[in-house]
Amino acid sequence: MTVHHPMKNLAIVDLDQPLEGFRNFLSSWIYRPDGMTVVVDPGPRSTIPVVVAALKHMGVKKIDYILLTHIHIDHAGGAGLLVTHYPDAKVICHPKGIRHMVDPAKLWEGSRTFLGKVAEVYGEIAAIPEKNISYENRIHIGNETINVFETPGHAINHLCYQIGDILFLGEVTGINYPLEEGLYLRIATPPPFIYEIYRSSLEKVAALDVSHVCFGHYGYREDVKNVFDTGLNQLDNWMDTVAKHYGTGSDLNEEEIYGDLLKNDRGLSLYGKLPGDVQSREKIFSLNSIRGMWDYLKEREKKPD
């Protein structure tokens, strides 16, 4: 169990997986304002024992809220299992995701189809009792207020949570990898992707007054303006680069597009500083995001002006 405390009352729990490069990638956040306990994205079923051990180590007797940024298996798959350990916990989820978490059979099958072996490693999605799960756009906890923002783009059921000066991002700005110096940022635009929706959500969180941002993947940063500026720049650059290739009329060549992005993208400029196994992981997810953008351009072309 590895737990870091980047600031008072805030802990990040590493949820490393037995998959190539899946370290410094997935985490759960534990925030404890005014004697209350909030868990953000408890992670997949396979690592709930790690989260429970961290909570016990921190002396947590009760979870007040489990906040789900979205219902993808790596963020929310174990939430139902965590509730069995803390049955009074209130789970907050986007309204479009609640029914899938109460009865996750279709979500689990979709995860297995899309992720294959990775989904099996994460473990079957655990159902959340209906009485434990709801949606609120503002939550009062002790002397704190949790502001909830709908931020579709990476997923239609994506939410971000602001507690004081801290913003829990989920994947609205993509993926951060912690380096000693500089910012590595990689967009997360899997299909189905809609540029306008993704950008609108990114602009929404960029306008918030916060001093710390906490990523679903991975870690936290204090250079908030740099994160958002890089994220917006990256979104537009990827879209322009994919559109340039699409405009040639050739078939999709993700490898060629990715090669161009490694040369021209601000967020990927430190790709070469990543460990080799992490580079492999990042390439796989990047190719998937390129496919999301390519599909968006195909769909847009079908629609009449």
C-alpha cells in the first residue's frame, strides 16, 4: 500500500495494476475536511482492499461521500464493494450513470468487450445499492461545500468536484504523469468523442478559481493555469493534426498521426522522459484517442450543413 499526502487532509492512494506500465497511473483520493471523509474515485474492484487498508491506516470509521467522476471501470468499478465495508456512504454519480452502477451487467460486458484482459484484471463491476447512490450539484459537508460540475467529453457521465481550492478533475484534462520537472499531459478522447462538448467542459473547469488540481490519472499539480492552457492547446492541436490527415482522403493511420503529434504537441513534449513501459501504455491510449477524433470527423462529414 502506497499513500502520499500532498497537502493537509488530502491523501492519494496508488492503485497500481499487474499490467505493463500501469503504475503512477491509477489512484484514489481521500479527503478529510472537518472530521468528515470523502473518497473520490475508489478505483476498480481489484484494488478496493488497498483503499480499505489505507482508510483503516488513517483511522477512518465512516465514509461520508464517495464521489465518482465517471462510471468507467477503472474509476468506479469497485465503488459497490467499498460500500459493503462502509454501508452509510453516500455515492454521488452523474444521473446518466446511476442506473448502470445499480445494475452494472451491461457496463461490465461493455468493459470486457472494449478492454479485454485489462477489464479482467480490474475485476467485475460491483453493484451499488440504489439507496446509497444519487446526484447532487452542491453538497454541504462540515464547513465545506462540494460544488459539482457536469463536464462531459471524456465520458457523457463525467463530473468534476471542487472543494475549496481543490479541484478533482477525473479525466477532463486527460492524463498527467509525474515528472521531476515539466508537465506531461495526454488527452483522453476515446470514441464516442465530440470536440465541441469536450472543449466546453475544459473551458468550464479552466475558469474555476482553484490552486490545486487532482487527476484521476495521476497525481496533483499546483501550476493550474499551465495545466489548463496546455490542455486546451493540446485538444486543438490534436484535432488540427488529425483533421490534416483526414483531409488527405487516405485511410486512418494512427501510427503516422501519433508520430506527428510526438513532434508537434506541447503536452507530449516530455514523452521521451517517461519510463519505457509507461511510454508503451501511453501510446496505446493515444492511438485510441486518435481514433475517437477520426470517428468524430467521419460523423461530422455525414451531417448536412
